[in-house]
Amino acid sequence: MNRIKQRFEVLKQQGRKALIPYIVLGDPAADVTLPVMHALVEQGADILELGVPFSDPTAEGPVIQKAHERALAHGSSLRDALTLVKQFRETDFTTPVILMGYANPIERLGYQHFIELALDAGIDGVLTVDLPPEEAGEFNQQLGEAGIENIFLLAPTSSDKRQKMVAEMAGGFIYYVSLKGVTGAGNLDVVSVKQHVDHIRTLTDLPVCVGFGIKDGASARAVADLSDGVVVGSVLVSKMAELAARAETSPRAFSQAVSSLVAEMRDALDN
Amino acid sequence: MNKKASIDFNQMPDAHGHFGPYGGRFVSETLIYALDELESIYRSLKDDPEFQAQFDYDLAHYVGRPSPLYFAERWTRETGGAKLFLKREDLNHTGAHKINNTIGQALLAKHTGKQRVIAETGAGQHGVATATVAARLGLECHVFMGEEDIQRQSLNVYRMKLLGATVVPVTSGSRTLKDAMNEALRDWVTNVDDTFYIIGTCAGPHPYPELVRNFQSVIGREARQQSLAQTGKLPDALVACVGGGSNAIGLFHPFLADESVAMYGVEAGGFGLGTGKHAAPLNDGIPGVLHGNRTYLMEDENGQIIETHSISAGLDYPGVGPEHSWLKDIGRVKYVAIDDDEAMDAFRHLTRIEGIMPALESSHAIAYAEKLARKMDPDQTIVVNLSGRGDKDILTVAEIDGITL
């Protein structure tokens, strides 16, 4: 069984919510990402979302854009992401890993070739920001055949018709984007999130997780109470940026910095 | 040719915005709603006689259309070969073809009731054209422009400010047109309820490539009639520069079904195709996905978009409108490249022998047309799209000449 499904089943049995941290591959240096991934798991992350750097990340706010730029400055690529997850799997067989990125690096490898490499690396899911259901047909089918979950976004602006279409195609979980905007922007409107998540639940049995705008333990808890889990990105990436700006190079320092943030959120979700 | 003859070019793109394998709608979920809304407004107004009449009225009385089709007699004589005609889009209000499209999109914006418009710009011509229509309609206007382009095009930046627009410097990525478009998309996704995005070229997510083409097609419709009236026949060849490709598609589209008309899209060869430092994806790129559509792109082996180079800011873009990608693949249009030096020579030459100063973008088309004309007969005709005037480029040219103005 796919590790994402397994993880949500376990969480359900335990009555817990999924904590899904996001970091960018190779931010700020190649040797930082792997230790940080393990540290995130130690602090209670349920699923890891690994951002694949892209030259033109149109859905990202300034914080994550800069992380992509830091990673690209030393040549991080989709191939590196696949290699890294393979290394991660040498010691972690159970934590699901999702690659989040943009279509062009995947198209450059070719869908089929990418899927072969992703299977070999132990990738469980893919979220391609600029590949909505209308354009995802072929890729979605090939991912399905390979047993890799294709994760889709739903937004406050998604029409009823589209919500149904996404619900039919999506695998893993539905990623509900909690606000109109780019990553890291604005404040959460909990009432609106609840309305939308409740509606999505009527359309699918998949878990619904919420991302964009979650900044701390309190906002994570508020959103988790309405959904099956939270995705936390910009606040972690900001922390990475702070250390990078101080010319920090020790992977251990980065691991410690994100650990305390993730531990706080885990605590807020569980207690 | 049989394959091409069976294509109904007016039926492209398909219902999902695809031109063969190109085009489409590769955007994040939040934007789909805005694109659906735009498409439905456009569909409802496209064939509405009142909307069309308003568009035509504005083009006639505000833009100054039709633009002349001018027989460049001296240039023709000195070149030797086919007769060279210039479609004078440089004579439009604001000095380039860009206004045709912003007039059209501003009318759409008006129908949505949105009070804020945004635009991306490279050379600043589209930014000026957007700021102009925004001033006329009393709309708030924000123009995103790469920091590097702001340096290169300071005159246009000041024009936009005089027109009441806010020019937002873009400091991400390569700080040029592609990054300005990224930033405009980010602004749109954030302010989608009250903001209309006026895209300046025939690229981006569906329906932009289609609607920009249709607004710009007035160029080709006029050129067709003017050619028939002045020469008694259709032109033998059309030449236009291609960055995103809106002036080219505007000229080409009404002629696509006329098999006798050859078409040449001229990309920016920068320092030369062999150097890799250019902006010619149709000559030296591969298909990929950027800015909401699948099209030919300049990218590296990892699928990262690479920095382009052209002396003209308006052509300095790593992608191209998806319809051009398709027209290349089916062989209907031939895409060639002209490098910086050739474009500069053409700029100087046309200025001196016709008293017409072309934009550096359009100078690429001028340079190629001259080469082409020499290979053709004197009874043949070429229509070159003079897409903009060169006043905005004077500082760049002076700098090359080592002169401080």
C-alpha cells in the first residue's frame, strides 16, 4: 500500500492530525536537506513535502521564491531531489515523501522517465502546481499505473464543478489552499476554511489538508481542528533563510532551527 | 501543403486553448476561476455588435487606425528586389501595436467592473499602452517591470508614471520580462476579486493567446485590404519580429489560409544563435511549460528557464506565443533570427534612407526583410510590420555610439 494512505489510516486510528512540513531541496546548500528531513521526522512530521526548485515559481511568495533562488544558485535540480529521497529511504522506510514543484522540470525528464526514477527513489506523491486536472490527464494516468499519488490543489475560488473533477482525479489527499494568494501571504479566515473543507468532504473520502498561511502552533491547531492535517511551509523556509543570511553552514544548525518550530506545532496539534 | 490546406485557422485554438500540443492552461488552481471568468466574458462579447463597434470606434478615433501601408520606395530601390511595404503600427497612439490589444482588454475589464488593472512589460511599450487606457477609463494601474528593463527603458518608465500608473520594480530571477510576468501572475492570484490582468502578448494561459491575437488581427485585416487596393494582389511575403509574438500573429493570422503568402517570424538572435546568448526559442529551444502555456522555450538540461539576451528589451523573453510554436511545427510560418548587430544596422539604415526610426524590436524585421527582398523579384511584394517607433531606444543607441545625452 502507498505510504500516504497508510499514514492517514494510522493517524485516523490514533485520532491525530497530519503535520506536513515543506522545505526546498538544496536550500541553502546541498548537504543541509537530508539531515533536516530526518530532523523533521524526529520532531513528529507525518509526511514530508520536498519543494523542487524552479526558475519561475509563480505560485510562491517572496520567502519561498528566495529559497528556490538559493537552491538554484548551486545548481539543485529535479534529479538531485530524486537522488536525495533515495538516500533518505536508506534509513527511513515509512515516512511518505511528496515532491512539490512545477511542470517544466518533469517534462524535461519526460513523464515516464521521471516516474521510473521516482519509483526507484521511493517517492509516494507528486504535487505539480501548474498542472491542473485539465492538463494532467496523461501524467495522472501514468502516475496512477505506477502507484504514485497525484495530489491536487483546491482553492477558495474553485467552482463546484471543478471541485468534483479534482475529487475524482486526486490521490493521497486534497490540498486545500486556504487563501487567495501566493505562499506565505495573508491571514487565515477560519470560518471560510471550515465551509470549504466541509464541502470538499461531501465530494470525496480522501483526507483534506490545509496549507498557505499557517504560521504557528495556534493557527496550525485552528486549521487542523477543521481538517485532516496542515501543510507548513513559509515559516520553516523563513527560518532557513535567517540562518543562511548569517552564513550558517552547519547542517546541524539548520536541523535544530526547524526542529523547535515543528515540535511546537506537533505539540499544538496533539494537545 | 495538403495538410495545411485542410486546417481551418479560425477554429484554433480548440475549446481548451490548445494549438496542437501547445497552449493550454498551466496555472495554479486559484487562477482557474479568473480565467474561466475572462473566457466567459470574452465569449459573450466577442461577436456582440455593440462591443465590436466600440472597439472599432476606439481604434479609429483614439488609436488613429487604420495605420498606413507605406511603400518604402527608396529602401526598395537601394535594396534591389521585391517591393518593400511598411505597415505603420509605429504611427498608432503611444507609438506601437500594443495599444490595439490594451484597448480591447480594457473594454473587457470595463465589463467585469473591476477597478484595478495590472500588466507586465519588457520594453515598456505594453506598460505605456496599459497605463494609457487605464488613464482614459479612470482605472488604477500597476505595471510590473524587471529592474534591468527599468534601467534600459527609463523614458517609458517616466511616461507610465506621468500617466498615473505605479511602476513596480521586479527584483526576482533575471529581472526582465519573464520575471515581470511571474510577479504579475502573483499579484493577480492575490487580488483576483478586483483586478484584471492585461497581458501584453499572445502568450500566457488560455484564453489570452486567442484574445490577444484577435485584438491584434486588425493589423493583418487592414494590411490585406490595403495590399489589394494598392497593388491589386496579396503580398508575396510577410515579415514581423517575434518576442512573445503579438504583432506577428496580428499581421499573419488573417493571411494564414492564403497559401501564396509566405510568412517569416524574426526572433532575436542576440550575440548570435551559436553563442546561446539570444532570445530565439523557435530557432534554438525546445517545447516546455512556462507562464501558463506549453510552447517552445529557452531552458537548460534540468528544465530551468535560462536568461536570454537581446539588444531590444521587448524581444528579450525565453518563451513565445503557443500559436507560433504550432505554426512552426506545421511549417506554415518560417522562423528565423537576426542578431543585435544586424538589427542595429537596420535601425540606422531605415532611419537614414526613409526618415523612419524603427523600434529596435521592429529593426529585426527590417533587417530580415532586406535580406529576403534581395532574393525576390521586383514584381513581388513584402509587407513588413513596423511594430513600433524607435524614440524609446534613443538612449540605448546613443550608449552604443558612446554618446551621453
